Amino acid sequence: MAIKRTKAEKKIAYDKKLCQLLDEYTKVLVAVADNVGSKQLQDIRRGLRGDSVVLMGKNTLIRRCIKVHAERTGNNDFEELSKLLVGNVGLIFTKGDLKEVREEVAKYKVGAPARVGLVAPVDVVVPPGNTGLDPSQTSFFQVLNIPTKINKGTVEIITPVELIKKGEKVGSSESALLAKLGIRPFSYGLVIVNVYDGGSVFSPEVLDLTEDDLIEKFAAGVSMVASLSLALSYPTLAAAPHMFINGYKNVLAVAVETDYSYPHADKIKEYLKDPSKFAVAAPVAAADAGGATAAPKEEEKKDEPAEESDDDMGFSLFD
């Protein structure tokens, strides 16, 4: 017969386990566990077994353990984690990839009926079609203002109806109707709301960012820094290439307008004095390219043997 532990002994064992996890892991997912059953939680633990541990418990007890661990080790990084313990939440300690762990947790969602008094997490829409109910059940549809008709001895819904909106409480009539139709509109599971990684806390949406997204955001940031630096005439690494080009343009403009000159400016001045050279330069370049392609064609023609004519045979067709 197993010895039943006292409440104090359970708290000591829980404190020891949590401190061990805090020493071993640096990445934690904070998940809301509303409407999650024990069987469902067991399946999640089984699916994450190997590199992750799911820990549930009272928020006050977890905060106290984190505080004791910080005083004992001098590591205050997990104090940010204690601020996230609000509501019915659990902790998932992991050594694996955070995105993969979140995707694995999302697999274990279970459909649930619309019970009276529940707050709808999503919009509930009843689709059109045959319900399979006999005509005596039309009272449910009439109370909820759902248009129906009798087809082959059963009730048929004519148009899709938005029965419950997100955020509204489920009423007794809506719950009874959905139960009769066999519709389980809600699904519940652990929902990741915060991510802790080495002292940093961020939203789980960050895990969806790809390398292309990061490059795009980085390029946009560099562009903003360069624009601001150019507007303020403040040199930065991002604005340096643009500043050099703009400075060179200014030097070239001064050389064109004055007697000061240098080799590249001489070429520009020459073109400005005689604009026809712009038109001459392009055809010459095109002719050089065309001549290079025409030469092989001429060689091919030379290699082809000349066809013998009838005159060379010594007689004519009419001889």
C-alpha cells in the first residue's frame, strides 16, 4: 500500500522538482490550460516526452519556488517568468526547437460541445442542409430565428446562420440545438501565450518569422537609418555609400561649372561641349558587337562548296 504524503511533503517535492528544472532548462513556454482535461494533458506529456517537460501547479507556489531558486543561485533571470504566471497557466520546459514544440502542442486539441454559460472562443455558424430532425423539432429553430423548410419529412436549414458570435456566452437554446445537430463547435488545448528564452520574454508570433522575414525587416531598418542619416547629415555605416556618391556628384558639378578639372571630369566636359559624341559612341559599340557575330557567318559561307551548274557539265537542258 502506497504511503500517502502530507501536503507539506508534496510542496517540498514540488519545490525540489521545479528548482531542478530551472537549473537544467533555459527555454520555457507559458501555456494557458483552460478547459483542458487530464487525459488530454497526459497525451501532451507523452507527445513531448524526451526533450520537454510539462509542469502544472499553483501560481503562488511556482512564484515562491522561483524566488527561492534566485536567492539560492543568484540567478535572477527567471524573475521575468514569474510575472507571466497569471490565470490558469502551465509551464513547458524544453531543450528542443521552440517552434517545433509549439506545433507539437497544437496537435493535441480536442473538440468540445457548446455548454451553457461558456464564452465562445470563435464564431459558430450553422451550415445549411438537412438536419435529420423530424418536423416536431422546428420549435428550436423558430426560437433562434433560423429559416427552415420541411423536405422529405425532415427539417432542412435554408441558409447558413451565425448562431453565436465570438466572445458571447452560450445560451440554453443554442446549446440544445447544437447538441441535437451533433455539432461540437469548440476545440480546446494548451495555448502558448508567452515564450521565455534565456532571460528574454517575447510573443509566440516571433517563432513564425522566417529568415526571409528577418532579412526584409533588417533591410527596412537599414533603409530608415540611411534616410534619417542623410536628412540630418550625420554619417553612419548605412548612409556612408550614399554620402560618398552625393559628394562625388557635387565635386563633378563644381568641376563642370569651373576651370578645375580631373580626368573623369574632362571626359564629361568633352561630351557636354559636343553632344553628338553621345550619339556616335552608341552605334560604334553596336557595330563592334555586330562585326564580331558577322565574322563567323562569313567563314561558314566560305567553307561551303560552290554548287555546280548545268553549264559546267558541258550541255544544256535543251540540247
